[in-house]
Amino acid sequence: MAELDGARLRRTLLEVVNDFSRQSGNKMQSGSIIAETSKRLGIPAQNRDLQEAIMTYFNDLYHSGQIGFGTSGQGGQLNPEFCFVTPRGRETLKHLSRDPHNPDGYLEYLLSQAAISPIAESYVKEALQTYEAHCYKATAVMIGAAAERLVLDLGDAIKQRLTQLTKPANKKLEDRSVKKVFDEIRLVISGGMDRQLNAQRDPELVKLKEAFEYYWPSIAHEIRAARNEAGHPSSIDPVEPENVDGALRIFPLHARIVRQLIGFVGKATF
């Protein structure tokens, strides 16, 4: 095995930690965790590069506060050879595949929901890095920027479709204010959906229209609100961890709806 996907490595390591914590009463030996991870991934002991990759991910769990140094059980003395899962780690283990604390798994899940633009993806990656470093203000700004990029991508799709239909360009979609672009997108798409549904009843379009009307405003508001609190602070800690955690968790839904809307726009008559 010459290469190993990072998402698979991290997920396997977390699964081993989860299994061992249950079996040992949350008093685990670090060496045993690494050995079992290597075994499940089929990594031979002589493959030093991949063994070091496992160690790197294992160290990341310490640095992100998901596991901590434990005790050997002999007198309750701290022993760096042992570790335990922290409350924060417990939250990650509840959602191994898509938790923001598992960046590779989160990205894997996000990209399975929607093919987002390289610009949006770069902001999401940095949001995950700052979240892991407990820099929540920076996380709020980054995930807010990623959400706005999706709005602009949808606006670009509308402009492209209008050009294909040889219809006048919509100048409001060129506004420098993302909020104005967001509001115009809502008007254009709602009108296009209504016209298409009046001409022909399509159950799938009905579902998309409902999702657009119910989820779109709330999703965009929640993510932008967290970003605005960081950008226009009124206190020392204007952004709580729960706020950015919620924004990260809801972002894949936001991305999926945008992908579906871009698909609709590509066929709409407006």
C-alpha cells in the first residue's frame, strides 16, 4: 500500500478510539490504538511513512482536545502511555463521518452532497482549520464567506441562463451587496418556479420549491448572522462555539439546495 486516503485513515483511527474506550472503560493505551489502526488499515509495521501518518493524526486528536493523557490505573497517576476520550471527543464520536472536528470526514460528506466551487471549498477548508484551533471568530467569517460564495455562484448561473435565452441581463445580480443579490435571486427563482408549475405540475419541483422557501432564508440568515457577529463585534467573545458548530453542520444542506437550484436554473425559461 503506497498511499492512504486521509479521510479513511482518520475515520479508522476514530473508530478504534471509540471501540477501545468502550472496552477499557475509557482508559486506553496509545500504543495499542496505533497498532490496531495499522492492523485494520492493513499497514505493515515496516512502512514507516504510513505509520508516521497514523501518529500524526493521533497527535491531532490530542492537539484538538478530543483525547487527553490518562492514568495507568495504578494509584491514579498520570501516564502519557495511556489516554482517555474527552467530552469534546465524545461529541465527535457520535458523528464519525461528518463531524466538523473530523475535517476529512466532513469534507467527504460535504462533497458527496454537492460539487461546490473551488473558491467555496477553500473557505470551508480554512473554516475547519480555524474551528479545530478554537478560533471561532475566524471560523464564523470563513464559513460565512463560503456561504456567500454559493449565493454568488447561483447568481452567476442565473446570469448565464439569461444569456442563453437571449434575455436582458439582470443588473441587480451584479450589485456589490450580497444581501441584494440574495434577495434578487429569491425573486427570480420564485417567479421562475411559479411559472413552470402553472404550466406543468412537477412533484419534484414542488419539493424543491418548498425547500427553497422554507430552508433557504433560514440557512443563509444563520450562517451570515454568525459571520456578522464576528465582523462587527459588540463584546470580547461575540461568537460562541455552538454558533459556528451549527453553521458548519448546516452548510452541507445549504450547498445541496444550491446545487439543486443551479440544476433548476439550467433548464428554466424565466
